[in-house]
Amino acid sequence: AEDRAELEGALAGQEFVVHYQPIVDLPTSRLIGVEALVRWQHPERGLIGPNTFIPLAESTGLIVPLGRWVLRQACEQLAAWCAEFPLARGIRVNVNLSARQFQHEGLVEEIAGILAGTGVNPHQIVLEITESLLMQDTDSTIDTLGRLKALGVRLAIDDFGTGYSSLSYLKRFPVDILKIDRSFVDGIDTVDGDATLAEAVVQLGRALQLQTVAEGIETAEQWSTLQDLGCEFGQGYLFARPGAAAEIATILTGTA
Ligand code: G
Ligand code: G
Ligand code: MN
Ligand code: NA
């Protein structure tokens, strides 16, 4: 309960910050988008990563107002970048949606309100949902996905390949992008079978006309292997770590 109060206080006290990690076109390593990743700028403990507070935010329901805040922040940032840098009009901003947010009654209306209020082009917003969320293959899941798509945003499946789900749902669900989980990229050049799995995801994406984004690229070898497999986009420490909005601005000036 104490932890919950602290998290609530942090939200009210504006102690959260959004960092952005570049997503690049693999052949050219040009910026095609960013993923918004929340951090807690704690007054005493410094910058805290989401793994330490997202689970609590989920279990207490605070993820709903926190997630709404992250989305609004990311949309405001995108609008500011677009006003300043012509290059920004061609990028996308990915925002993570947790299962709890997804199940929240007012989600679609809230997102619509944020899009309208910030004036961003909805096509520049990608909502990342996890594969496990889609495994709850219910009418209400399909209904929510359809209503999100109707707003003009794009949908990505995050951590794809970790969910052991049936593939048939991919055809029914209106998703646009598959994000290949970091665990496959990790072992792509070293662990038997990982390259085969990554390739299978890329082929699946191609068959269903979905874009593929590889996560967690750390070495030039992984980068090159993923290109050989036909993966279009990627993100990872090799290209850039998540950083403050100002770091993205230096790329968007076109001089970085
Ligand atoms: O940012 P890292 O770099 O440490 O992120 C760790 C985990 O936290 C990832 O699984 C990521 O999806 C999740 N995460 C980061 N930001 C957000 C957010 O704004 N909302 C949700 N639901 N998850 C987030
Ligand atoms: O779960 P999700 O994919 O949303 O979260 C992305 C997470 O992956 C964030 O915690 C981000 O900081 C982390 N990440 C991004 N690139 C790399 C990388 O190259 N290596 C590792 N180990 N983690 C990464
Ligand atoms: Mn993600
Ligand atoms: Na992921």
C-alpha cells in the first residue's frame, strides 16, 4: 500500500519521464521511428527503469493513468518534433499498452481524445500490445482492436514469438507489425535454431503483409544476419540506447 501511494505521488508530482529508443531501417540504419519507454526520475534514488515499477502499476491499476500520461507525452513530443523538423513527419512513435490498459473500459475514447487534443497524425502512432494479450482470443479483444484501428493508429505485436500462441489469430486480428523478441536476436548467430525461428517470423510477416522489427540488436553480426533473413527494421543498443527527447532531436535535424 505504501508502494502504491509512492507511485501515485510520483504521477501527481510529475516524476516520470519518457525516453525514446530509435527504430531504424536495417539496410541504411536510418531512423524510421522511436519507441517510448517510461522511466521514474526518483528524487533520491535517481532514474528507475520500468521493470521495477510497471508490475506494481499493473497490479494496482495505476498503469491506466500512467499509460495515458505516457501516450499523451509521446503525442505532444511528436507534435513538437513535427513542428520543428520536416523529417519528423515521416517517423512513427511506438507506445506500449499493457493488458490492464487494454481491458480498461474507456481506453479507445481516451486515445481518441489524446490524438485529437495533440493534433498528431494517427498513422504516426503505433500501439504495441503483447502476444499474450492476443491469446485471450475473445470477441471483446477483437472489438477493441478494431476500434483502435478505426482511429487510424497502427498496431504492433511486441515480444512476438514468446507466446506459444496459435498462428491463426494473426489473420483475424488487424495488426500491422511484428516485433521479433529480443531473446531470438540474442542467440541468432550462436544458438542453434534461433536464426531459423527469426527467419520463420520474418516469413510469416511477409506472408501476412506485416512489417517486421527485430528488437535488441547489439552486434554488427546480428544486424547483418537479420538483413540476410529479410527483416526490414530493427532497434537495439548497436544503433542507440533509449534516450531523452533531445537526443532524438539531434537525429531529426538531419545533421547527426
Ligand atoms: O525500457 P526498458 O527499457 O527497461 O523497458 C522494460 C519493460 O517495460 C519493457 O517490457 C517495456 O515494454 C516496458 N515499458 C516501458 N515503458 C512502458 C510504458 O509506457 N507502458 C507499459 N505498459 N510498459 C512499458
Ligand atoms: O518489452 P519491450 O520490447 O517493450 O521493451 C524494450 C526493452 O528492451 C526496453 O527495456 C529497452 O531498454 C530494452 N532494449 C532495447 N534495446 C536493447 C538491446 O539492444 N539490448 C538489451 N539487452 N535490451 C534492449
Ligand atoms: Mn515494446
Ligand atoms: Na519487446
